Amino acid sequence: MEQSLILNFQKKELTGYKLYLKLARQAKTAERRDALEKIATDEQKHHDFWASLSKTKVVANNWETFWVLFLSHILGLSFAIKSMENEERRSQHLYKEYAKDNTEIEKIIKEEQEHEKKLMHLLKETKIHFIGAIVLSLNDSLVELTGALAGFTLAFQQTNLIALAGLVTGFSATFSLAASEYLSQKAEQKSRTALRSGIYTGITYIITAVILTLPFFIFTNPYLALGATILLAILIIFLFNYYISVVKEVPFKRKFWEMVILSLSVALISFIIGYIIREVLGVSV
């Protein structure tokens, strides 16, 4: 086996050890903390095995460690655990290529498979109960607001008026959607989660509304502001779908382009409607 490959395995295990140890410190229950600490101990043993072959010291990938920990703070422990589960699977695939007649590598593979089982159990324990509400709210806000702002751009052509109309639309839709989500959960006899689900829905919608409206407060040219809003919408769609693809293991590209095409299509239709309202009906500001 090549020295560079051994060093790569060694560095991967050392990085995993540090990550699992730090994630264990963030765990809110003793069960999660103990499970993550046990995985960290195994990762350290795996590192020591590869180190015995390489006879070389390596340093952990600090950037990867920082990034996963950062995402766990922002997006929750579930996201971090799912990311690490995917990494465990990649490690198993790599090790299998070199497991022939090497009982130690076979042992490492078995332990990595046990890690995956533990991580899947932890993921069930930390599952995201309100992701459905967030998906609904984000989809609605992206489609409705990009379309509304595009229509307002042609109808008003003044950034301050467009921003005002966008925020009013955003706030009114926030309360409407949050109330609808709350009543929907109550109707399904989910009283325990109804209020929180409504709150998640409302918060997601209003944050998205503020972000999409922000360019109209910054730029004086309405078309430049609209272009910036569309870019922000695409960025939000990208980040959101990346998150969903990791947590729920769904295809990223198909969902991403589906949302992008839908949002831009609605924006284009609204843009045309705004033009018709302004030119045919003689609306001007």
C-alpha cells in the first residue's frame, strides 16, 4: 500500500477522532455523549494502526473540523451526525479495497459499520420534527416573494415603494401561513407540536422575506435590485437543498433545479403581469 494512501487514512481517522470528541461535548444527553465518545476512541485506535504503518505523525484537517462544528451550531447536531455518517460510509468503501488478508483492516471495517449503526440511532433520536413546516414556508416564500417583487418592480419602478410593498406582503403572508400551519397541526391532533410548528413556519418565511427585500433598500436601480434578489433566492435554494440532501438523503441537483426553475418562472410571469398593468391599465407612480 502506498505511503501517501496510508497517510491519508491516518489523517482521516485523526480528524474523525477530534470531530467526534467535540461533538460529544455538544451532546445534550448522556446516551449521545457516551456513543460519540466511544466512536471517538475507536477512531483514535484506527489512527494509531495507520500510524504504526506510516511511522509518521500527521495533523488533523482543522478546516473540516471547524466547518462541521460550525454547521452543527447553525443547523443542529442532526446535520453534523448525518455528515459524519456519510463520511463513515466513504471510509468503509476505501478500506474494503485493502482488506485482503489483513485482519486489522477487516476489524476497522467492522467497527466503522458499528459506528454507522450508532450514528443512525442517534439521528433517529435527534430527528428534525419540524422540517416539513420549514420546507413549506421556504418554498412559499421563495416562489411568492420573488414573483411579487418582480411584479412590483415593473409596476412601481421605485425601490423604496417596492421594498415597502415587499415587506408588507412578507409580513401579512407570514402571519397567514403560520396561522394555517398551526390550525393544520391542531386539526391533525398534534397539539404538542402545533404552536412550535407555526412559529418555525413564520420565522422561516419572514427571514426569507427580509433577505429577498434587502436589495431594494440598498440599490436605487430597481432592475439591479431585482437581479440581486434573484441571486439571493438562488443562493437560499442552494443552501437549503444542500441541507435537505444531507439530512434526508435525497438527490440534490434535481430538487435544486426544480425550485430554481419554479421560482424564476413565477418571477418572469409576475414581471410580465407588472408590465401589462403598467402599460395597459396606465398605472404609474
